[in-house]
Amino acid sequence: MQLTVINSKKQWNDFIKENGGNLLQSYEWGKFQEDNQKKVWFLGNKENEETVCQFLLVKEKFFLNKKNFFYIPFGPIFKKNLLTEETEEILNFLIKEIEKINKEEKSVFLKIEPYFPLTFNDNFNLKPELKRIQPQKTIFLNLKKTEEEILKNFHPKTRYHIKLAERKGIEIFIFNNENSNIDFYSDIFFNILVKTVKRQKFNIYPQGYYQKISKIYTEDFKTELFLAKYHNDFVAGSLIVFFGETATYLHGASNYQYRHLRAPFLLHWIQIETAKKRGYKNYDFWGIDEKKYPKLTSFKKNFGGEIYKYPSGRDLIFNNKFYLIYKVFRKINDIFFSFKLK
């Protein structure tokens, strides 16, 4: 078995797509992380010259950027039809190889958040993850059904709100880095997002983050902004990523002042309809959390779909002393965030 660095974008994405991987394991996402000043490794396990596993290894910072940890988001991705014993053996091997990388990088721990179920070996200092980064649950909408079947599974009020938004004159526009000045529309989206944050009290990224991700538009990874317009005002928007067989609702925002127009309902329907027409098989609502975001979760559930719970993550601890500091740091952050929500 051999761990190698994979530099070919096509080779990387072909493997991830063929084996059902998520956008967070795409080549473009890795480069996006590098663009955000993070160190990223594009690693693959080979057996007899055949790639059997791939994963992005991202170096994340914490504790005032003085310490770091390794992170594998929604990975590793294994070749389909491998036996459980084979994936376990490969996983054990890659953990040992990451431990070797860490001799130079001095990370405090490795966080693995799998996309598919994994069996972890008890020989390593693995703990249930302290703080999850990606959503624990999401909703997947099956786009292989007919439009009539998809609409039928919507909550009756959702279908009503879609029609209401149409009657009120809401128009939906789609922008990407090939058909428009994407920085201009990304700024519009961010302004709506800021208004949403003031109302719902959740964290957002800096404006530059949305500008950068909005510009990614390749053959494999297409980012598009869907904006809802009422007369001369943009009143709601979504950032959608098309990768593999899935369209993912990564970020969304709406102006509360125009809530009576029900623009987000029509916006989602156009996004779902667009993804289906383009041949995508799934629409991922990205994340739900009944406790933290009950209203947003209820909104997403109104569109039907199946709730999916991702496998629990693991933290592999390299430095117990600073892992304890990380625990304290996370605790303080959670208390502060909880206070903001009240």
C-alpha cells in the first residue's frame, strides 16, 4: 500500500465522482481552501497501482491562529464495493501516514468527519469528536422523481407560497462567473445575508469568502447565485454548488422586510427544477438542526425529501495538553454563541 500526492485535477475529481463523494472532497474545494490561506494535501492510497482511496487533508488553525489541527471533511472516499475489512485496513494505514506528516506539521489532533460509515480501529487514540464542523444531519431530495411527484411531496402551504410568490411578481435570476459580473451579484447576496444574520443570529464568513467561492465555475464544480427580485430590489438569494450527481444549497439569505412575498419558496423550487432539468439526481439542503435552527429546519422539511444523518466523526489526538486547550476554547465559543442566540 502506498500513500501518494495526486496533482491531476481530472484524476482527482473522476475518482471522487465515480465513488459518490461530496463537494468538500472535490479538487476545486481543496484549491478554494488553499486560496483561503490553508495548507491542503491531495492524498490517495494506491494498491497495485490502483487508487482505492482519496482524501483532502486540510490544516486548520485555532487558539488565535497559534495552533492547528488536521481535518478531513466528509472523507475519506473509498472505491466502491470494497469489503469492510479492506476499508478498515486502508484507514489504519492512512492514519499512520498522517502521523508521519504530523512530525513536521505539529498538529494537535486529526478530525475525521466521514461521509459514509467507517469502522475505526481501537488501537489509535481516537475519541468521539468534540465539536462537529459540518452538519450532522441534512435532507436529500430525490430528483429522479417527476416534477409532479416532487411537488406532491411538498407541504400544501409550500405549494401555495410558491404560487403566491409568482403572483406577486417575484422573478428568479441565475448568475455565475461566465455569464455575469459575479463580484457585483456576490456583493448583493452578501448584503442580503447580513440582514438575515441580524435577524437569525448565526455566524457568517467574511465577504471575501463568498466572492471567492462564487467565482468557481469549472466543468466539474459549478457555483451559481440564484437571486429573487421584486421590482428593483433583490429580496432573497442562494449559493448553489453543482458537483457530481448533486446540487447543494450551500448558503441562503432573505430580506425579512419582504417576507410577505414568500420569495424563498419560489427560489428553492426554481433551484430544484433547474437541477432536475440539468440531470442532477439529488438536491441537498445541506444541514438541519432542530435545536439550534428550528425555523430554518422546519422550512427545509416543508419541501419533503429524506433526512440523512452522517456518521459520527472522530478526533485522533496527537497532543493531549493542547487538545485540552482546544476543548476549553470550544466551550467558551459555544457559551458565547449560545448567548448570542438568546
